[in-house]
Amino acid sequence: MLKGPLCTVRHLLNTDLNTFMALVNDLPSRGDYFSAHFKSPEAMRREFLQNGFVTDDSELFVIEDQAHRIVGVITHFKCRTPTSRELGYRLLDQELAGQGYTTEALRMLTDHLFRVHTWHRLEVLASPLNVASVRVAQKCGFTTEGTLREAFFINGRYQDVNVMSLLRHEWVRMGGSRGG
């Protein structure tokens, strides 16, 4: 569990499962930047019972506010190279946008991954039109490297995606190697 002044990043618990499934499968909350595809509650329950949404290839966390409500989700997963990891995040309640939950969660998970693992590079892929998501990554030290043209098919159309990264030595230079 990662605790910050604003939120906690933790694994999903069995007692969270029904609430979590309802939140992540709420299609209107997905907006223009997340796929309308969702898993059935039965499939999600099976996967959770098998591995708790934690495997060698991926690890899912919920973002919880100080009142112990799930307000977002953040994950890291295998990407193109063995020295890299991709991170993804989603705020589940847009009324909380701009309050710092996602930024704090990304910062805590980034610090945790660089401290605990040997990965050299962390990546975030975000639509260049998703200004809030791009800004979250930038505030956490990620740099835009380029655009993958029409790489995602979301809501019936191809969309560009920015590749943003943070290298271990950049994280160290920002003070990330200190404990905390």
C-alpha cells in the first residue's frame, strides 16, 4: 500500500469487487479517451479470483481517497522492451478532476516501481487531446517523445497517442532516489 497526503494506492480487495466492477464498467465515465469495451462481471470476478489482477505481466491498483472511496485506477504492465514498463491511470469520477488524485497516485507508483524494480524506463501513452492526462504525466516528470499516429481505435475512430517516458536517471535527478 502506498500512502500519500491525498490518497492511497492499493491492491483491490474482495470486499471492493462489486463497487470496482460498477465503477470501471460505467461507460459514460470513460469519456472520449477510453474504449467502450468492458468485461462482464463474471469474467472480472473469475480473473480476480485467479490472480487478484496481479501477474508478472501486469499489476492493478485502486486509488482511494481519505474517506476510503475508490476514486480511480492505476496500473503498470509489460510493454515493448524488457527494461521498460507502461503505466496507465483513470480517474473514475470527473467531479474530482483537477484535485490531484491521479498526479499523486502516478508519482507514488513511479517512485515505488523505480525503488523496487530494475526497470530503466517507465512510459505513459496518452491522447494528445487528453490535456488532463498529459499534464498529470508532465507534472510527474514524464517527457513527450513523439506521437504514434492513429495507433488506438477508440469510440469508432482511430486516434493518435503520445508516448511519454521517464528514465531512471531523470527520476534520480528529480530526487526520486531518496526514501519516503
